[in-house]
Amino acid sequence: MKTPFSHAIAAVLAVSAAAAFAQVPLNSTPGQTVTDANAPTTRPDVNASAIRGDLAPRMQFVAEPIASSMGTGGEDKELVDSIVTALNGDTSLKDSKVTVSADKGTVTLTGATQTREQAKKIGEIATAQAGEGKVVNVVVDSVS
């Protein structure tokens, strides 16, 4: 025998499931365009574009130098230091993080950028310092 209480619980569960599958934000109506003002999130790094699926949220890095060196000594130290200085001096590489290392004149770049253009520019700057064919660029962008 079913009680009125069990019917009430079943009704609440059914309504909850229907609302969950509808995927409509609580502060919007069906057919409403999601904007930054009504985006259903409390995370500051997620905006309406990310919720709509337009693009991935931008990575946010702390304000530190763009480039740093990693365990390089001897003859390679001067080369790495010149590349690090050149990268840190380029304001178009903002929000990029790169580690520069070298072994016997071959420079390796690792890290992350916001755009493909930044990753390409990092390689170009290093190549200008080290020479053609002496740079291994494995910097990834947030678009990939």
C-alpha cells in the first residue's frame, strides 16, 4: 500500500529530474541568450562565451616573468640568458610562461601561451638568438 508521503517524494524526484535534464539555468528562461550578466556561475574565470561554448576560458597566470631558465651552465648560459631577456622584454607575450634550457647549443623551449601566434613568436625570438635549426619549440597554446 502506497502512502501519500511516498507519492509526494516520487513527485518531487520527478520534478527534480525533469529540471536537471532541461539544463536551463535558474536565472534564465528558455530561449534567452546567455550573457555575462546572467551566466549561471560564480567562477570569475568563466564567462558567458565559455558557457555558450564559444571558446575555452583564458588561462590566468600570476604576474611573473614570461620566461625563465632551467639548469643551464657553461657556454649555454649566455645563450639562454639572452633568450630569456628577449622573451621577457616582449610585451606581446603577456600571460605566457616559458622555460628555456640548452644543451650543447641546442635550445629547448617548454611552456604555455594564450595563442598560437605567441607560441610561434617565442620560437622566432629564440631562433634569432640561437640560429636556424638549433631550437626545439614544444610550447603549447591554450587553443590546442
